Amino acid sequence: QVQLVESGGGSVQAGGSLRLSCVASTYTYKFNCMGWFRQVPGKEREGVAAIHIGGGSTYYADSVKDRFTISRDNAQNTVFLQMSSLKPEDTAMYYCAAGGCYYSDFISRREYNYWGQGTQVIVSS
């Protein structure tokens, strides 16, 4: 069973930055894509960003484009999410995901079959 472990969450003031990390228990080359999702109580889990492991192409939700950057270090089996200009509405539990990306909906939950346990991000006003 694949394990994905997130880290780097915490509390930050609006306008600040955080860098999330996701370490996979296997080679990231095993997957076509890895991504980041977020969820708050009472709402659906939503896609934030995704990256094609082989080629490095990236995909972003409109709400975070130009503020967040996803990247990967395949040698370390790690995917990162650099978050800048954080807003209170970015507060959520952030989850790492990995999968096949067979449907061309790269930040849709249907593309992913492995999930981490999440790391909490709190952005205060």
C-alpha cells in the first residue's frame, strides 16, 4: 500500500507564506500525476494544484493561480506546494494525492486513488 505523508502546515498571518511537502513511500515515477487538495468542514474536497511527474506540467485552480506553485523532486520522492500571499479563505486541511490522471481533469478527485492524511493550514486576518 502506498503511503503519502504531508508536512509543513501551520498558522500564518494573511499575506504570509508556507511550503508544504509530500513524501511518497515509493518512486513518484510510479504515478502519472500528483496533486494537492484542500477541505474545510461542511464542504467538498477541492483540487488546488497538480503536476505531471514525468514532464513537469502543472495545473492550478483559478483561486490559487499565480499565488501557489507546485513542484517535484523525483529523486527524493517528494512533491511540494509553495504557498504565497496567503488569504484567510486558504484555511483548510491540505491533502496530498497520487494517481494516473486518465481523464484530463488534473485537479479532480477522480484522477487520484492514493491519499495522505492531511496537514492543517490556518491563515489569520
